[in-house]
Amino acid sequence: MQKNKTVVVFFGGDSYEREVSVITGVFCANLLKERYRVIPVYLNEDNGFSTSDRFFSLSAFGKEIEGKRVSFAFGEMFVFGKSFKRGEKIYAALNCCHGGAGEDGSLSGYCALCGIPFASPPVPSSAIFMDKVYTKYLALSLGIPTLKFFVARREEDIPNLSFPVVCKPARLGSSIGIQRVENQGEWEQKISSALAFDDKVLVEEYLLNKREATCAAYRKGDEIVVSPAVESFAGEEIYSFAEKYDPAQKRERTEISGAVGERIRDCTRTLYAQTDCTGLVRADFFIAGEEVYFNEMNTVPGSLGYGLFTERLTEQREILCDLVEQARLLPQRQKAQFMADILNKKEYSGSTSCKF
Amino acid sequence: MELSYLSKGKGKDLVFFHGYGANKECFLRQIDYFSRSYKVTAFDFPGFGKSDALPFPFSVGDYAAVTETFLSRQGIIKPFVVAHSFGARVAVKMAAQKDVFDRLVLTGPAGIIDNRNAAYRLKIFKYRLLRRFSVRYAEAHCGSKEYRCLSPLMKESYKKIVNEDLRLAAKRIRCPVLILEGEKDSATPLRQAKIYAETIPKAKLVVMKNCTHFAFLDDPLAFQLSVEEFLS
């Protein structure tokens, strides 16, 4: 029991995945509750933060979400009430925001700026993997196999790929706005609807008869723990948002063994290690026969990867606790301090302005 | 006697005992979750769900005997057991007779009589008085809602059940016991769970915040976490 250590769980935000994020956040907050003093913090749509004891239950997230407004600085939480109350020192923060400013590195940067140890991926990996195009560039440079692609920024852009292709808005998650284009005739209409979601669209060749797999990784001490490769949504069609999150559609967990499984795990490890990532991530892959293609990386995966390492809640709780403790091990600032001490030099000391 | 049951998953046996007036399906969420790591069996007690009706007014002891026969016929030896409310009465009775369970989880356990105060005696007096004038009126207007819905045979059984205090039986339980009690439980209040926790030698009481008598429905995540931690 470490009830004196305060852990903040962030969730919500203004992305399309707000509701899923609430589910992930409430789930993680409840898992950590018995080990730490957990403060669930909801990112309001108006760019503020709020918290309430009722945020441990999904029922608090109906139409009106009521909570006390809070903010962060000096590694502490401040509560806006009748008086501005200085809160307690924060031991670590866990990010459960899917999509938007929660996942693209902004929140990681905010916490770094406020001096809050962060248990989720840092700014660089979050920012790169948020953008499907940057992800492609990174995969190419690391020699990770990935499908051929093309970047469309305007409706006039014609892909140099053979149809069918898939259009993906570059910075949205959870299959939102993703559509298949069967032939040249459909192209113009589909690309313009994809460009309505984002001004950059990743166009990718469509793989027939493929299977999909996911694999999660996190850092524990000096080692990178990689989960088994697990088959996700097998089949021909692209899964829509509703299908992905409807519990009735939930399928049995199937592990992928053998060379294919190992290759998926290797790719995940490489991507994680080479971006100096911390926290828990989930990589998604396509499998066609024996070939493996890296699809994308989620730096805040749904339910924080529950079901990939284990289906047992007690073991998932241990993983979350490992993430929190890992956040404390990370150096919060650069190792060696360097001060040029320019401002104290003779010619500047005592001057009242910067005129020369 | 035929009992309706369902069985799911592989591994160590985990058996669910439902409460009075309920059935095995009330544990569907828990069955779904625990079947990933255990062989889960849930059954309907006689007189409930799809099981056979009672041949005569059963006491807690009769329920315990039938359950024991059922478990041995299923080849279930020394299982983990999760028992709710009335199911906890049966589980306590069984565990007291023989050390038949490996570990036992009681949630909202019934079987402690501590509310026989003046108000209770007044209610009994009122019932007996009314019975003198009209049995039908007395039966229709007295007693708990749970009691009034029952068939005459079940009513007889119900009286036997609720009038048995299980403190002595609880003392003889040898296996480790976890008691999960909702803090807002009005059917079997927290003080009764505390009595159980003090009486059973190897008992641990966990009070579940914002939960009622049905803690496993109010907060399935916390319930499943506590149970899993206790069983592993």
C-alpha cells in the first residue's frame, strides 16, 4: 500500500475517441486505486482539467460532467475553488487520452513542463506515431516492412499505386474516416471526404486476404517487455469504429506463434527502442501469408493494452504499477548541467536594458 | 433431483452459489471473466431458476446436502466457491460440516440473526393477531416482500432458513474466507458481515464503497479484482 503517493490519471479530451478514453481512464483509475491515491482528471472540451470523486464511475460521464477545476504547476495540482488551493505533490501521471492533444505529445509536454513524472510515452514518440505519415518515414528508415504509400494533400493528387487503395486521415485514430477506394472512378469522391477529416491523407495499397495482429511493449527497468503477438480483427473488411468497440463483437484472444509472431515482436521492440520510448505502446500489423507489415503504433492503446499481456486483472494492475514506478526512475532533466553564465558577465551586470 | 447448471472454462474449479430468489445467471459477468482462468460452474438451487421444485420444505441443511451431492456428481473436489447472500448460508453450512472448499468468498452473507428487537417482536405479534381473524389477510399483508411472493411450500422453507443462526457453524470453518460486503447493503447490513468476520477463524473482510447487497453487479471490476487476488 502506497496510499500517500498521488497518481493522476488523465482521460477525456476533445478527440473523436473521447468516450473510449473515458472507459480506459476509469478502468485504469480503478485498477490503481488500491495501490495509490488516484486522482482521475478529465480533460474538458474547453481545454481545462477537472476532477471529482465520482469520476471513478462511468455514470459520472453523462451529458453534464461536473467536477472541480484543477491545474498543474511545480509538480503539484492546484484546485480552483472559492480560494485557489495548492494541492499535493504528484508522484506520477498516467495518460489515458486517446487521440487529439491527449495523445499527440501535447499532454506529455505539459507534464514535463510542470515537472510531473510521466508514466506514458514522451513527446517525441507520441508526436511521431500520432501522424501516420511520419510513422511511415520512421519505419522506412528503420527497415521495418510496411505497405507502399502515398501522401495526398489536395483532391487533385493522384496516387501512383494500383487500386484498390485505402485512404486514412493522417492524424485520426480508431479507424475514423478510413475508407477503401476500389477504382479510379471512386477516387475523387472518397479523397475529398477523407480530406474533410484532415488536410493530410495517407493513401496505402490494400492488402487482400490479410490478417491483423497487435503487439504491446513497455519499459521495465532497463529491459523492454514485449507481449505475445495477438491476432486482432481477422477478415477482409476494414473495421469501423462501432464494430471495434461493440462488446458483442469481441472475439477470442488468439496468440500468433512461430516465425511470424517472432517477427512482429522484433519489429515492435525495434520501434520502441529506437524512438527511446517509455510507457506502454501497442503496435498494429498486417499479416499476408508469411509476410508481416507494420501498420501503426498507438502510444495510448485502448484499455492500455489490457488483454495483450494478460487477461487477468491482478496482473494488468501490476503492469500499471510498473509503469508508474518506471516514471519515477526516468531522469526528469538532462543529466549534466551546463551554465554559460553569460548574464553575470561584467559587461551585462548592472545594465538595465539590452541596448548596446 | 435435477439441478440446472452451466460450466465454462478450464483449470481449477470455481463454483458460484446464488442468493435467494435469484439464479445462476446473476453471475454472468463473473462467469465470463473467471472462465478465462478457472473452470467455472454455476447452478440453480432447488426451487429457483430452471432447477426442480422442492419436494418438501428445505432447511439450510437440506440445501447443503443437495449441493454436496451435486458437486460430487460433477466430479468437483475442493473447489473455490463464491457465495452470495442465501448461497453464503449454504456455503457456511457445508464448510462447517466438512472441509470441502479450498477457499471461500462470501458476499453480502446472510445467516446472522441480530435484528430480533422490539420492533421485530411487534411485527410478529401483529401477524399472529391478524392470523386469528383471517389467515389469508395476514399472509397477504405481513412479512417481507420476498416472503409474500413465495408459494406455500417455499414459505415454510423460508421460515426454516431465516430462523437459523449460523454463528456456530461459522466458527468451525477451516478454509480461508474472504468477505466482500457493500457498505450500503440494506438486506444483510455491514454489521452482520463484521460478525462473520469475527466468528470465522481465517476471515478477511473487505468493505466495498458505494455498493449495495449486489456488490458484484455494482462494481464488477473491484469485485473481480478482490476475488482474483484472494484466489491466487
